[in-house]
Amino acid sequence: MLDQFSRTELLLGKAAMDKLSGSRVAVFGIGGVGGYVCEALVRSGVGAFDLVDDDKVCLTNLNRQIIATRRTVGQYKTEVMKERILEINPNADVRVRNAFFLPENADTFPFEEYDYVVDAVDTVTAKIEIIMRAQEKGIPVISSMGAGNKLDGSAFRVADIYKTKVCPLAKVMRRELKKRGVKKLKVVYSEEMPTRPIDDMRISCRTGCICPPGAKHKCTERRDIPGSVAFVPSVAGLIIAGEVIKDLTQDVRSAGTE
């Protein structure tokens, strides 16, 4: 019987689709990368999501984030993503957490309930804690390295963190994870040398912040404000989603229907 996932089932098989339908994926960070991860996962048949982010959609997100439109400016990114997921698959089970993941609140997240964890957050502290918690519970995790200040979507690679090069964020993560005894970690990173953003205060959030009223964390608090485009973080997000689907279904995947 035909349904919205029939074309996917032609490639993966029924057992894989059943596996995806019964899987819960936690996505930490619903921005330029994380939004596209969610988009591809729900369209691929993943049946349950935990969406974690405390940001609201900002006008400056419209250039790259799939959830950002004039209508959604000022709304929580998690809530907008949930609505979009349910418009694609009304049967999806979506839980939202309007919070930034930190070591201080890590114990309140049910990692044991996740089948896969996607790290698409910006800060090193949060990334490390997500990775450590997932690995402690034996949950597969994939981490996004830097996608800002990049212009070449074809430069992304999937690799173990210790085999990365060029990416400044990956360099920091290698050092910090090695200190903590982490032996391996699947990441998506870019081998493109970062482009330095134009130093122009007319278009800088540093002096002209337009974060929505009530935003808990404003751009002006950031040490550096990267430039970004529509066609780079989206590529990273879609690559990550592909890895999640392949990993979740590797034991049951087959060509054709069963």
C-alpha cells in the first residue's frame, strides 16, 4: 500500500522503515544545521524526536535556517520545528525542550531513551557534555563541526574526530576529547579554510542586535559572530541525517520491498 514513505522503502526495505518508525532521535541545536537534520529525518520516516534548543527565530536566521520565515520570527525554534515535523508526519512523536543543554542540567535529559543523538550546538562545553553522556549510555552520536564562515558545501567530510584536519573547532574538540579518554567520534566537518567575515558594523549583530524580545542569549554575548549562507549548513545537516539513517538501519537495510 502506497504511503508517504513508499519511495524510501523502495531503497531501504520494509524492515528498515519499521526500524526508523520506532526510533527516537535527539537533536541538540535546531539551527542552520540541526533544522535540516530534522527535516531529512522526518521525511525519511524517523518516528520520534527530542528537540533541544532555547533560541527563538531571529530575522538574521532567514538566510539559512529552514524553520525561519517572517511568520516564525520570535517563536521558539523547537516549537516551529515540531509544527513542521507534524505537518510532514502527523503520527510523529515530538518532545521539545526549550533549554540550552549544559553540564548543570545534563542529568535531566533521558539519554537512555534515545536511539541516536545529533550534536548540532555551537559551544564546545555543550558539545563535549552531549558526547560524553551519549557514550556513557552506549548511544550512537554524531557531531557537527564548524559550518560558519564557509562557502563551499562540497568540502564536507564524514570522519572520526581524530582524522579531521583544517577545521578549527575540530582541533579544539580533538584536544578536549583526548583529555577525557574518548577514543572515537563520528563527525561531519569541512576541509575548507574559513573565510574571515567582513568587519562592517552596519551589518553586525555586535552593535545592531535584533534578537527577539525576551531572548535569553543574545548575539552580543558571543565572542565572535560568524558569517553564513544558505547552502553550507544545509549540506552539513543533510549529510548528518544521511549518516543517522544509515547507522539506524545498517542491520536491516535491504534493496527492494520485503
